[in-house]
Amino acid sequence: MPQQTIGPHQAVTIPDAVQVNITLTAGPTATVTAQQNAHSHQYHLTQTAPANTIHTDEAGPIVVSMGAEFGNPQVLVSW
């Protein structure tokens, strides 16, 4: 399973996937945005709820990104 860790102001582009797992590995909280085609959704990760799964039924690349964040959080993205 491919994976990449992203931090503030970073993104990873996944060519095509049905399921993408995101897990907070460092920092207090992180807000991650997943964008595919014209649709985007935000996921808020915390120490008490550190993981989530992005499901998609569309074709095309998915961009998973993080904006400015306090505490230098790190999120493991796997697909």
C-alpha cells in the first residue's frame, strides 16, 4: 500500500483510488482537504479521533492537502 506523510502547506496527489486512509501521526490536530474533480471535503483529525477514511466513487486524481496548522502536525496518507 503506497503511503506518504504530509505536513503544513504540503499535498500529495494520488492518481486514482477508491479509498484513502488518513492518520494523524504528530501534533495536536490537523485539518486535511481531499479534492477530486470539482468536489472537495475537509476532515478534522485530533488526538482522540486520529484517523479517517476518504471514500470516492469518481475517476481521476485525488489531491490530499493540509494548509497552515499550529503545532506542526503530520498526517500519514495511504492508498
